[in-house]
Amino acid sequence: MNILVLGTGYVGTTTALALSEMGWHVTGLDMDSHKVQQLLQGKLHFYEPGLEPLLQKHLQSDNITFTTQADRSIQVSEIIFICVGTPPLPDGSADLHYVKQAARDIGRNMNGYKLIIIKSTVPIGTQEKMTEWVRSAQRQSHPFDIVSNPEFLREGKALSDALHPDRIVIGATNEQAAAAVQNLYLSLKCPVVITTPRNAELIKYAANAFLAMKISFINEMARLCDKVGINIKEVAQGIGLDPRIGNRFLQAGIGYGGSCFPKDVAALLSIAAEHGTELKLLKEVVSINETQHLHLMHSARTRLGNFMGTKIAVLGLAFKPDTDDIRESSAIRIVRALMAEGAQVAVHDPVAKLPPDVNDAAIICSSPSQALENADAVFLCTEWTIYQQLDWVHAKQLMKRTNIFDGRNVLDAKKMAELGYFYQGVGYR
Ligand code: UDX
């Protein structure tokens, strides 16, 4: 049986490879011939640990292939995963343009029953809309089911999340379709939630919104900690041991970024507004997050006087380690803010790059040491292991003034002070 994965972006490629690893034969479909060519040569068009060797393995054993031919690949596949992007529109709502296109392509090329599984993050009611889009594009009437099966992949850990999920959520309108989707994942050992498509659609948004809320909560507590001289890390440990709270996602810092939390929280706010209700708590979550980097900037300004004429090293640009993704990265916000206040900014990241509009204004460094040379302060913005393991004794000799502003609270405050640094984390020093 052939499974078609429509869209070979981050989610699509990971889903396709995870399905191959589970023993299914998979075809990845994408309109972008360059991407398809690259994938056929065993090369990924994005950075994600562990995926490329798996791609090469399954290409060699003929378990996976990629194509740009929509008509034929739809015709020969009974099961079709939709993994296209749902980028934010200017008002924060999700753009369903690609989903609609996919539904219409499937409808137009149908030659028998199809089980359509939507993995893309989509607003409540999209499964119903898709049913209409598929039906209206059909040339001849064929039966089909559309099941909502959201993904919960983390960048940098996508493969492990796909093969060892915490849960599988299946939103279907009938038992047979739910069972057929469940059957695809039989080799995975985890709880399965079988529910309605609408519930599944909201589960995805609510999960991300809750995690974003946890981060903004601890970040707001960290602001208080800085005022009253309390250590947020110990507070997080103390509350996190209560299993009702849990110790994960309580790492204070300069705020969350990435392609999911900011986009999905904005989409959820927009869904609520569309239905005439206001999610006040989530609005605060966003507002805390958007100003969180300023909190560390303020600490640095207090220490340095102002940034005019200073040289500042920024270590880490990605929104988190093990990815080259800079979307909504707090590090980029800090680079922009420092530049706006007259600092000369020297940046380093193992894989991520600055966006073009600020790239020319910064000093791009090939090593952390180069960025630290003659710096008045360093901002640690992404907790890559190389920064945590840096030789901070040697680094001290390179810097003009030994100030560390740790945006991820990953260095040991006491040790840094013993080495002679002025160290300030977020709610931690
Ligand atoms: C997230 C969800 O975790 C995943 O389930 C969903 O499918 C997609 O969105 P991702 O965006 O890859 O995954 O990253 P994640 O590891 O969740 O981190 C998101 C952001 O939150 C990062 O900027 C990270 O630095 C920040 N973060 C995370 C904190 O600031 N503190 C924490 O305690 C945890």
C-alpha cells in the first residue's frame, strides 16, 4: 500500500520518513521541483538532526520516493497525508490557501476511495471545509474520509517525537476511518485519543497555547525575582516537583520563538475573536513574550550606562538550539534592539544566520572567540552546548569588559562570578 505525503516541508518530510521507518512505502509530493530533486539525492533542504541518514537509508531500500506529479501520485495512493504550511495572515489567522489547493488537487484526481489525513495545524472547522473543497472538485463522485491527526513535533527533536510520541490524536467522523489511521501507527506504543475532528483541531492549538503560557508565567515570575533578589531556577524547581505543575517548560529566559508558538497562539486568538470571545490570558501571554527580551536589555543598560559605542557579542541566533530556524527568535529581537541603541554587534551561531536586513550591519563571526574579542558584554541568546562548554577563563582575556547577560540562564552564576565576571541571567544571578 502506498502512502502519499503532500508537502515536503519540515512536517511533511519528517512524517514521510517516520512512516517509512514504521515500514510503509511512502511518496512525498511537492510542487517545488528543486526541493524534490534535493530529497531524491538524499539531501534535506532544512537543518534537523538525524533525518538525513534516515532519508538516505530509505531511498536506498526504495521505501521512499519524491515527485512533483500530483495527478499520478494521488491516483496510486489510497492514503494521503496533508502536510502543507498554514502561515499566518496579517491579522494572525491561519492562511488555508495551501490546504484548499491540496484538497482541490485530491478531489480533481480521485479515482476511488481515499483516506485523507490532515497533519497541518488548522483552525476549528477546517475538516468540514475540506470535505466541501474535495467534494466540489471531484469530476466523478468517489467516497473519502478526512481525518484530523495533528503533529506535535519539536524542531531539533522531530524524529524522536515522530517515532516516540506522547500521544496520537485522531479526529474522525466515523470508527472505520479512525481505525484505519490508528492502524498506520500500530508499531508506536503510546496512548491514542480518538475524538471528533473539531476537538482534534483545538487540541493542537490548546497544547501549544498552554506551553506558551507556562513559559510566559515563569518569565513573569523571573521579572519579579530580579526585583526582589530571588533565584527563579530554585523557584521553578520548587514548584515543578508538584506533579500537577510539572518541571518541564519552566525555563525562564528571553522568551519563546519559532514557527509554532507565536503563530498558533495568534491563530487561536483570531479564532476566538471570530467567534465573539476574547482569550484575555493568552493575550497577556503574547504581551509578556514580546517584551521579555527588553527585560534583559534593561539589566544590561543599567550595568553599561548605555549601548552607544559599545561592542556587544551575541552568541546564538536560532530560536532554540539544534535548529537553524530564526523565525520569531528573541535573539534577533535583541540584535535589532542593540543596533537601534547604537551598539556594534558581533554575532555567532553554529548554523543559523541573521536576516538579510540586519546582516550587513553586524560583524558575522566564525567562532564564539571572534565575537568576544574586545566586547563590552556578551548576550547568550541560544543555549547551544558549545557556549555552555566554552572556556570562559580564556574568554575573559579576550573581552574588554567582562559582562555576561545570559538570556537562557544556562551558565553557572556563582562560577562566573568567581571567574571575575559580572553575570546577570533572567531572574537569576
Ligand atoms: C513547539 C512544541 O513543543 C511542539 O510540540 C509543537 O509541535 C511545535 O511547537 P518547537 O517550536 O520546535 O516546538 O520548540 P520548543 O522546544 O517547544 O520551544 C519553543 C520555544 O520556547 C523556544 O524558543 C524555547 O527556547 C522556548 N522555551 C521552551 C523557553 O523559553 N522555556 C522553556 O522552558 C521551554
